[in-house]
Amino acid sequence: MFLLSISINDVKILFVNEGFMKILIAGAGKVGKSITDELSADGNDITMIDRNADVLNDVIEKYDVNT
């Protein structure tokens, strides 16, 4: 079972899943990278989008994600 809890500006987001997930993350900033770090460790299929191609290239080098 997968459980992820994230707090952003006093808003708590809880993800629960019992298997593989296909995930789209909008934004490769601090929060997007933090979520990617947590979810990629479990082998999920992650696609990340961002307006800045240079930031996406940095993410691709560090994580196994699609852009």
C-alpha cells in the first residue's frame, strides 16, 4: 500500500493507493520536485510539465520521469 501526505499552505493532501499509479505533476518547482521525489521512489509512471525547459531537463537527470 502507498500512502503520501503533503501539507501545502495549511492544506493537507493525502494520496493512498494499493498499486502502480500514472501521475501528472504540473510544475517543477520546490513542491513538484518534492512530490516527484516521493512518488518516483515507488516506481510510479510520472509525467511532469513546466513552462521552463531547463528546469525539466534538471528533473529528467535526477528522476525517472516523462516530460
